[in-house]
Amino acid sequence: MDQTADRILDAAFARIVEHGLRRTTMDDVARVTVYRSFSRKGDLHRFLPHLTPEAGPYLKVAREHLAGHLRGPESEAVAEVFIRVTLSFLLTPDSVVPLSSDEEARAFAARHLVPLLP
């Protein structure tokens, strides 16, 4: 098992010990894992080099988290597409898509991405 998977499993185990298996969700584990590594949004730039060839474990956690909020038989596939689109904006931020503020990004997503959800 790789170091990333070890850290995720350690975070899951700690959360289960603290709150119990029934009250621990994948969302809880994802939050603990992300917050342990990146206390501020600005710290995410350290993570970007790992989002290409070694992104498998991160993609899996993100896909499962987002799929848990979607409905439909293809929720995992739809979640993966949205995560890969987001990843492309993180890795290549120069774009004609208006993303210079959270408000612009939300408005664009509401107009063009949300209608694509099942």
C-alpha cells in the first residue's frame, strides 16, 4: 500500500475510534484527511504536482464523496467527470471561463454544469 492510502486509512481509523463506525462517513474521512494536509485553501498549491500520475487514490476518495451526493445509476461516472474537469482547471488555471472569484465560478457552474447532473 502507498503512503497516501496509509494516511487515508489512518485518518479513517482515528475517526472511527473517536466517533464509532456507524457515525463515520466517507465525507468525515475525506475532510479529516484534507484538513490534516491543507489547513488553508492556499496550501493546495503544494498538492498540485501529485494530481497527475499519482492521482488515483485522491480521485477515488473525491469520486466516492461526490457520488454520495448524486442520484442515479451512473453517479460514480458522473462524479468522476466533474472531478476531472475541476482538476483540469486546477492544473491549468488560464481560461476564458470566468473563475476569478467564487461568485463567478458559482454562477458559471449554475448555468452550465448543474444542468448536466442527473
